Amino acid sequence: MFENKLNIEFPDGICTKVCLDFLRFRRSIGQKFEGSNIYRLRNICKLMNQATTNTAVLSKDTVLMIAERRDGESQGTQLNRIRILRGLAEYMISAGMEAYILPRHFTRKYRYDFKPYIFSGEDITKILNTADHMEYSSRSPYIHMVMPAILRVFFGCGLRSSEARNLKLCNVNLNEGILNIERSKNQVSRFVPMSESLTKYLRRYVDLMGFNFNKNNEYFFPSPSGGIIHETTFRDRFRAILLKAGVSILNGDNYKRIHDMRHTFIVHSYAKMTKVLGLDLYTVMPIISAYVGHTNIKDTERYIHLPEFDYSNIMAAGTSFVDSCVPEVKFDV
């Protein structure tokens, strides 16, 4: 087995070297290529090895087989695999190898059709109450303190999973109540103000954990070894809390995800700012977009699912504009 520095093993085969060379090339030019992308590349490598016996090539038949959408697979997952497949083909051609580049019109235009789960206020109360009553475990001596705190940050700030898990002491300003998110998705950094209640809770959390802020490179939500909590570990803990809280772990045929807490924050923030504070959606959308670290408002609209979530509010927002532009028509009967 070939292995990269993230300890993700690649299967032996005629195409393995070129796949790993492609991975090293992407990183050498400063592109972020890790996590799920490496697993996708590994799967592509496995399928290439199965289809090729003599020479490292990427034939048209192999490309079409790898690119085909699988049963139960979302279009987004398929397109992510195709994106890596195209990049690999282009790299192979530049290196003088034989490869087929999938045409851009191979798939229809992407349509975001995933339905996230939006936790209700009752759900959130049950989840946090259950987390607050976690028992001490000698195998994971911090987890009963970490889980209640990190869940509050997810529900209270709408962070991505990696953003919360990567927080270090130097990123948390509890005097001002601000989190410093550094070089997150799309290399976007931002400051995230917290509510006064969340800030007070995290101050108590810091006291319980006995953090030494002179060691400001330590993780704010540490694993038992003091390192970063692995995403799989956190996901399993999260599902266990849902079950104990009496909140189903399923969203239709799929599991409820950690990322659903981010959707929940955005949807509830939108509802409060428009319905409670009385702000119009044209004011609200840029505020939420900047807060959660989106690079454009369209991403935020996708999270909120505007046509389904608050159709009446959209119509109301456009009423004054339509009334001023379209004159009333009266008919004589």
C-alpha cells in the first residue's frame, strides 16, 4: 500500500503512482487538497487500477464508468468526483500520458436538492440538556465538558465543523466575546461575535478545563490526547446525544448531520431578524452571509431555502417595489 502524509492508504496498482504524483502536484502549487478529496482520489485510483493492467492510462470507457452517477448518490457528490477526475486527466496529458477529459456538458446543470434538517427550539433544548448531563469517562476525560460547550458554539454561531474543532486558545477572546476563524473555506478569515450568554458560558468552561492561556496554541475543544477532535468521533458522540435526548438521528433516509446545526443557525437567525426585529430580507442576507463566512449571498440563500422557508416574507419584501413600478390598471365595465 502507498501512503501519504495524512495516513490515507492508496491501493497498489499500475495507476497509483500517477494519482499520488497528481496529489503532490496540487499541493505543490498551493491548492488545498485533503480530507474528502483524498478519499475521492483514492477511489478513482482503485477503479483505474481495476480497469488497467499494462499502462497507466485513463481511457474514455474508464472515465465514463467512474463519472457515472451511482444509486442514491447526490448530484453534488458526483460532480465533486468528476471535478477531481478532470483535474487528474489534465495532469496526465500535461505529463505526456494518455487520458480522456470528460466534456463539460456531461452532466446537467447542478441543482441543489438536498433537504437539511432544521432543529426546532425544543430539539435544541433537549440536546443541550442531555449534553449537560454527560457522565465523566476515564477514556475521554474532557468529553463531558467539551460536548456541551462545542454544541452551544454550533447552535449559537453557526460554525462549520472544522472551524469549531480547529479553534485554539489564541482564537478565542472571551473579554470581547469574539471568535477568530482563520483561513477557513475558500481561505476566508473572519471575526465571529458571540452572544453575552454564550460568552459567559465559555468563561465557565475555561475555568472548568483549567486552560493556561500562556499556551495559546492548545485546542479549545481538545481530544483526550490534547489534539483536535476527529470529525468521526465527534459525529458519533453527536448521534449518541441525539438518541439519548429522544431526538431521532434520521432525516428521512439519511442521518442528521453536524452541518445541520449550521443550517439551523442560519434559518433561525433569518427568522428572528425578519419577523422579530422587523428587518427586510435585503438587509438581513448580507449580514448573515458575512457572519457565517460565505463568499456570496447565493450560498446563504441556498442554506435558507427561501422559496420553501418564508415565501410570504419574500412576497411582502417585493410588494412596495412592484407597487411603485407597476401602475394600477382600472377597467371600465
